[in-house]
Amino acid sequence: MDESTITPVELSRELGMDRKGRQIRGFLRNPADGGGPFEGHEIGTEWHLTREQADRIRKHFRKE
């Protein structure tokens, strides 16, 4: 993994959410924030989020 990326599990722990990143992975598959789909992921592989993608997720989950 590249040091400039973060996984849904790491981001979930940062946000104090479930330890396996289920909510974040669900959002990645079906984003409900109007920002369009998340690009650059192949089905069946682990997510590695860019800084911009992680910031978008942080913004979505911190407002709830």
C-alpha cells in the first residue's frame, strides 16, 4: 500500500466507527452525497483511498 492512501478500515477507526469499515465500504459502493461514484477500484480487491476520497468520506460521516 502506498503511504499516501488509506484503507476503509483505517479510516473507520479514525472516525470511531465499526472496526471493519463496513459503513465506509457501503458508502463507497453507493455514495449518497451527490458526489458521484468513486473511481479506481476493481471489484474483489481492497480499497486504497486517496487523500481526496478520504476527505470526502470524512466530510460525509462527520456531519451525521
